[in-house]
Amino acid sequence: MDEITLKNFRCFREEQTARLAPLTLLVGENSTGKTSFMAMIRALWDVAYRRTDPNFKEEPYDLGSFDEIAHHRGGRGGRAETFEAGFSARRRETRTDREIEVATDRPYRFDVKFGRDGTAPVSVVRRFSCDGNWVEEDFTYDEWPPLILLGTPNGSWVGEINPDPDYDASPFGVDPDSLDDRQGSGPPTDEDWERLQRLSRTFDEVREFGRHKQRPYAGAPVRSKPQRTYDPARTTRDPEGDYVPMYLAEVFFQDKEEWNELKEALEKFGQASGLFDEISVKSFGRKASEPFQVRIRKFGSRIKGPQRNLIDVGYGVSQVLPVVTELFRDRFFPVMFDYTIPPMFLLQQPEVHLHPSAQAALGSLFCQVAKPHRQLVIETHSDHLIDRVRMDVRDGTTPLKPEDVSILFFERKDLDVRIHSLRIDKEGNIEGAPDGYRNFFLEETARSLWKRQPIGA
């Protein structure tokens, strides 16, 4: 996804547009809609690529019912009857050892309007557009299949989908005889029909591309608590990372060569962050079905030091381990574990319980793993993480270029929130920051430098 738009959604009343990049950082005060923003990214994915209505109560986001989601100002302002969201995207490549998958080489856009079905929000209008042409499904009419609206720069028409195989070659399976002109448009010309045929093919390509992809991985702000001993279980992904110790044990037992590669990657981050120098799996038997422990070791200047149980070291280690492992996971056993790479990672406050130096190391890790086909959307309150990203881009220690990083500043304005899409330049400076950005830090710095004079002095 390259750009997200929101309107009448939670705290976003006026239409807001946010630029996404391979690495996108969400910053701002508490309760300014950052978590809601990530929840909508996953919801848009479900509507666009899975063709299903999203569950806005699915973990790790619980946005409540329609009344809690539609913008509400109170008083005469009332509650919005609908809310809207959309995204634009373009060519996306997924590189594997065997193939390169391409969705489309042209930019396209999905837009959705949500209405109420009882207490739940559901999509009532879905729109796909590309090259100035568009198709729209309208579910507000009490008809099935829903009416379909087609448009080109020359006009727009409304028609019905015919499931008969004879109409498979028609754009979106629409019956040409059912088309009615809208807003004074004449009948579609041969050029219009060719445009709609091309739009239909692009739509099918995009849907097929998304159908084979994992949904965005959504991580919880608080990860699972470590245990002294683990019993092997199925490695099913979850927002809290409960599965991570089981995943580590599976790799350890099934292929030592792959385990050594994963171990090396984890230890490289552990050493860079100062959290640990060595990680290991200690089995209490010879079989993969036996209980096991995850152990951590810090090296001294002369000796390696003792191995310690994960539960006996700093809490930050167990909190960051699920985040780091998930980012490395696509490199190890994706086929054996029936796992495909999520195209997006939505991570909430990955720096929780980490020392500033470890927070900065996370920033470097994000710069290394973020790619156009693997986007990271990170909610953070860490200046250390953001500063490390800026410096790594400036110093050229990351493959990312300045345009590959987007900083979204969520600023509260009275009862609404505005999203500012900030960029960094080649020197690592933040461009386009509004006056409210970092005001708190500037005021605190000024206070530390200048002693407050007593009144009347």
C-alpha cells in the first residue's frame, strides 16, 4: 500500500491522507488514532483482497461496534452515518528462490464506504479504480447480486452481473443489455468497452495476487510472558507471540543447519542491542515432543558466563524476541511450516521495556528488513528508534533511501486528529514537520538550559 485515506473514522472527521513507505513510523501523543489507523490497514486488506467484511473486534485491535467506530462529535454534531477509507497501491513484487510474483504494473485504488448492519460495521459501497476507469459495487440497494456501476472518463453506467458462463468474457460478468446510462452519459463506445475490459483484467490480477498472500501481521503492544518450561505445541501465529518459543524449538529439532542460521541472525541483533550474546534451546529429552527451555547468555570480557532461562533475564528480552523472530521468520522453513511471508507488519510499540540503546538497535533492524514488498508500519514513542532510522539512512548503512521512509505525525486538533506525512532528506533531517511536532521535547530542553526566573525577580 502506498497511501491510506480516512474519513469520519474514529477521531478522523475530515478526510485524512497518509503516505506509506517500506518503513512507516507512526508518532504522536496517546489517543490520537495510531492503533485505529493500523486496524484500518488490515480491514482494507480484508475487503480488497479477501472480499470479506472485516472484524473490527479481532485481536489485537478491538474498536468496538459501529457506534464506537463512526466519528462522533457529541451535541448537535451527532454521529456520522457512514465512514470511509481507501488505499492506493502499485506494482508489488514478491521475490522468492523460485519466482517473482507481480500484481500489476499500474497504480490502482480501492475505496470502501462502511455502514451499519445492526451493531456491526459492514461495507456498503466498494470501488476499484485504475487509469481513470472504475467499477463500484453498491450494496445499499435491496438486490442480489448487487448493482454494479462502471465508469470511464467518457461516462458511467449501471448494470447487473449475469452468472451465466456466456458473460464470462464481459467486463466483470456484466450483462451489456442491462446497462443504463447515468448522468446523461451515452451508451458505452468501443473505446469505453475496451477500457472496462482492461480494468476487469487488472481487477482479477490484483485479486488473485492478494488471494495468495498472508494478511498483514498485526503485533500486540504487550507480548506474551516467558515461561520457565515449554511443552511443544502447534506453531500458530498470534499477536502476542505465544508461538515463538515453539517455533524456535521446531527449527532446532528439524534442521540444525537452518537453526544455526536463525540463531546467528538472532544473536547478531542481541549483540547489537546489548540484550544477549547467545540464544539456545535446551531440551529435556531426545524427542521434539519433550519439554524444553529457551536460554539466554551474556558474555563477559574473559568468560562466556552462565546460560540463563529466558524468564530469569530482563523482561525486555522476552518482549522483543517475538518481534525480531517474526521479522526473521520468512527466511527459515516457510514451506515446511505452511507459512508465506506477510506483505505488511503492523507493530505496536516494539520498544516496550527496552533500554534506549536497544531501542536504537531496533531502528537499525527495521531499516535492514523493510522492503517494497515487505512493508513495516511501526507505532513508536521512541526518539532513539526514530533517530537511528534517520542516521542509518543518512549514513548509507541501510538499503533504504530517504523516500523509503515515511513518518506519520498524528496531531490532535480540538476534537479531531490530523495526520501529517513527513519525509526525511538525504541528511536525515525531517521535512514538513508542523509547529506541534516535538514541541514537548523542545520545551523540556529549553527548561533544562534556562533556569526559570521567579515572579517579581
